[in-house]
Amino acid sequence: MVQAPPVYDAYLQRFQELAKTLPLPLWLQEMREEAIGRFLDLGFPVARRGNEPWKYTDLRPLAAIPFCQPPPPYPKIQAKGLRQILPWSPRWDVVTMVGGEYKASLSHIRGAQAQVWTLTQSLQEAPSLVEEHLARLAIYHNDAFAALNTALFQDALVVVFQGSREARELHVAFISPPGEGPYGHYPRLLVVVEKGARASLIESYVGLGSGPYLTAAVTEVFLEEGASLEHYRLVMEPEAYHIGQLRVWQDQGSSFHSVYFGRGSRIGRNDVRVELDGPKAEAYLYGLYVTQGQEHLDNYINIDHIKPHGTSRLLYRGILDGASHAIFGGTVYVQPGAIKTDAEQEDKNLLLSREAEVDSKPALEIYADDVRCGHGAAAGAVADEALFYLRSRGLNRELATRLLVKGFATTVLDQIGPARLRSFLEMVTFASLPSLRSLG
Amino acid sequence: MTQDVILEIRGLRAGVGDVEILKGIDLTIRLGETHAIMGPNGSGKSTLVNVLAGKPEYEAWAGQVTYKGRDLLQMPPDERAREGLFLAFQYPVELPGVRIREFLRAALDSIREHHGLDKLSVREFNRLLQEKAKEMGIDQDFLRRNVNEGFSGGEKKRHEIFQLLLLDPTLALLDETDSGLDVDALKIVADGINRFRGPQKAILLVTHYQRILNYVAPDYVHILIDGRIVASGGKELALEVEAKGYEWLRQTVGG
């Protein structure tokens, strides 16, 4: 592998600065040292034949820039401004992280069901929980971005949901501040939903920066026996190199219901891995991605059925405009012994422009008998027949297209519980598509 | 009748791709009239209404079509609709994820805006929707569904006529609206069509069978064979065709 040493030196230097300033327990110091070592050994992944996970995403533009400055401070940020760029409801609990730092003035937690800690707080309140869970799912030994995040995060949020009562939504917002230099932003979130608990979590990543910057985010979610999480992940960082990882572990009888919404980025990656590691676990993964211009978005979704009687649904929709490029890849694995698995995956794409391009390659690997699995992929333009039907009722071409696009997204949008979140995402969807934006 | 001419077709030749399907059609429709066009499969019935509605792959090769005094063939399909032309589809298109209510709201708003009318308030729209739904025996649950998605054949046709009543156009083109309907469904659909009829309305109804004409009595019947109107007359012509078959006419006119 050909490396550009100055870039990697800069990352090492950033690690050393942080190591001097952050007071961390020994086990975490050692973990981070190991992680930066792994990152330097692995280097950024290279798109080449044989490297399936990165087949369609060329990271050279990202690898050429050292994203080693800390995110710039952003003291001007206010709750009012946030409501312009984020979904909001007075019912929700909110935690806001700006450039990796906790903002108390933009956070309020009223629900008693969720424990929300910064890293320092969590190491005081629940040190063993953190040590038992952190980096157990986002394995950094063979993953450069997991390694980079583990080595360089400035703070982390630790959320523990307890109790069987239905909680209010918890919205965790990670803001990438505006700034000139190529900075690196490393959001880290650890979520534990304890045995039998039910909870609802929104994670959102919003970029205010205009220059190239890197967001390399890692979220780890543990669902204990019978736990249930309604989860939303919003990525709206068009100017970023955004590499997002979501790692989920599910014990017996747990349920994970997740909706991802992604706008494209300079280079975007939505990297999800769900392990159904207890019998009768259920994972429902929905996704809507909306790309335009020169944006690139690579969805890499893996679901691992390890134990019997698991159910998974993977249903994604893409809407592509401009000369954007989207990818849907990854595999549903059914391990030996995961009998009676019921798994389906589907990715459909709507192309609003001739220049837009999608590579949709859902895959199944089945090593168990007595399973029910299916998959499908499709891509196409707005159907002429449908367009004519609407126009024959008086709708002009633009309005008709808009209605069809909205209908296409409905399969995913219908999976969103909170009404405020749904209407926000409908708005963002149309605002993100130049072909439709003029219509208001 | 001396009513205003709403549609005038002169020497219309049209086809799909390289295939000529209509080989010279002449037809005049006045306000207040109901015209039925009958013909065997492949005679060009559907092509005629699709050309009139502006379906993209149907091309007019020659001839003139004047609608409300304007050159219809120069108007885009959505403008034709806003100007009061309505096509009830033989095969209504499924629109996944598009709710009936939102679809009809957008259609009605587009038409009203075109005529310089204010949009209906939510309340006014709901009242109108309820009224027309009731007329067609359509219930609330149905209105929450997606347009034509998973509808039975009968539901699709009923939904077409429901739209006809709601959008209230001037000229209705009905493309085999009777096909695939049992007698009960046919009656509901025919009742809807009759409710639409009036001195300021006109209908061009295309059908393979005479059956629907027992419920929707036409003023004129035209027989279309091989892209030409080979006979025109009153509703008794439909009964004659029913009794003797299209072959009889083909031989009579030497087609």
C-alpha cells in the first residue's frame, strides 16, 4: 500500500496532542494507542478489485488531506438556529454536541428513563459499563475508520435506557461547525438498552461547514434481552467526507426498528452492521437516501443472523439527481444454526437525471437450512405511464413528478413514528433535489 | 341539435411507432351529446381516445382536431385536462405511495388555478370529496389508499368515474369503462356517467360491447373498423351490431 507519510504523521500528531490533554483511564489510553497503531498500519481503504467493501468508493480525495485540526469553536450557535436545520419537537429530550463537545445550553433531558452521560461522567458513574461495551462492536483491528474514531474522539456520549415504560424521544445531534481548515470531527455514541427496556432515539449529523472536513462517526448499540429500540439516523452533511458507522448487537427477543435518512456528501458512507445474536431477535432497517450534484453515497449494510428464529427486513429507497452516484451493497448472512431465519432485503432507486448512477448489489449468504430469504434491487426513471396518468388529470410535469417522488419515498417515510420528524424529512428530501426544488 | 361544437375531428390519421392505426377519422361532437364508438378489438378505439388525451407514444400523422375552438393536438396533455378534457383509462395506472386524497387535491387545485379560481379550503375540499364518494358508493377507508394500488378491476373503474364527477370536466373520454365489470358494478359506473351528463357536457364512450349502452343511452353510435368509421347512426345501430356481429358490417361496407 502506497501511503502519503505526511498525512499519516499528522494523524499521529493529533493523537499525541489529545493523549496529553485528555484525562483517560489506563485501559482507554491503551485502547486508543492500539487503535492509532492499527490505523497507521491499515491506512485508508483503497478501491480496487478484490476489496469488495470499498469496490465503488474511491477515497483518494479524502486520503490526500490531513483532517487533523480540531473542529473550530462555534460560540454563536443558538437553539433557534438549530431548529432551522434539525427536526425539533418540544416533546423530545435533546443532547447537542458541537464539533465533538457537549453543549449544556443546547441540551435538556427531562425523562427519567434515559441516563445520558459525557465520557467523563460515564467513567465516574458507570466505569465498568463503559469498559465492557466501548469498542466491542466497532472493532478497530481491521477497520481504519473505526480505528481513527477510537483513537481521536474528544468526547463520547453514553446513553443507557432502562425500564419498560415507553420513553420520550431522545434526540442526539452532532453538529459539524462552520470553519475554514480541514478539520476532523469524530462523534462517538454508545447506547445500551437494558433488558426489557423500550426506547426511541434520533441521531442526527448536520454539517454547517463549507470547506472539506471529515466526519468519522461511530455508534454502538447494545440491545439486551427483550429490549426494543426505535432508532433514526439522519445524515445531512453535503460538504463533508462523512464516514458513518452503526454497529448493533441484539440479544434474545430484542427488536431494532431503524430508519436511516441520508443526503449525499462529497464522499458519504453509511456503514451498518447488525448482529442478531439471540434467538427470535428482529431487525427492521429502512433507509432513504437523496443525492444530487457530484455527491457520492455508499450504503454498506450487513445483517448477521447468528441464532435461530430471527427476522430481518432491509428496505432502502434512493432518489438520485444531478451526476450523483449511490451504492447499495452488503450482505445478509445466515450462519449455520440460524434456522427459521426470515430475511428480506430490497433496494429501489429513482433516477431523476440521466447523469445519476447507482450500483445496487444486495447479497445473501445462507449457511443454514429451513430459512426464508429474498432480495431484490431496481433502478429506473419516473415511469412514463404514471406521469401521463397524473398529467391527464391536469397536473403539470413538475408537480406530477414531485407527487411520484414523494410516493416513492413513502414506503420509508411511513416507517417514521414522530410526525415532526417525518414532515422535516419530507421537506429536506425535496430541498435536496434540484429537479424539484423550484416547485416549492 | 344546434348546440356548440366542442370537438371536431377532421381526417385524423394516427399511429404508434411505424404502425398506422387510425386511417382518417371524421367526427363532430356538440355539447349535450353522448357518442358511443363501437368496434372489434384492434379497430383503433383506444388509439382514438389516447390521441385525444395526448398520450405521448400516440402520434397524430395528419388531420385536424379542434377542441373548444383550439388546436387540441398542439396542447400538452395536462393543459388538455385543465381545459376540461378527461380520459377514463381502460387500464388505470397504479401509483405506489401516492394517496388518493393528495392526488385529487393536486388535480383539482391545478384545474381551478388554470381557470383563475381560488383553491378550495381543506373543509370545502373534504365536503366535495365526501359528496362525490357517496355518489359512487366509495367509503372512507378507500380514500386513504394509494391511487389504484391493489385495486380490483371494478374498483379501478369506479375510481375513474369518481374522478370524473369530482374534477367535473367538459368532455369525458371513456375508454372501455365497462370492461371487466359485473352487472352490479356496471350499474354503479353507469349511474355515475349519467350523473355527469348534462347540456354543458359531452361524452365519447368507447366500447366493445353494447351492454353498457342499455344503461348509458347514446345519442349517436359509430362503428369503427380497421381505423375508419364505417357506419354511424342512433342507438338502434348498436343493437343491430349486437345481433349481427361486426362481420356483417365489414361485409356491408366492403371493408
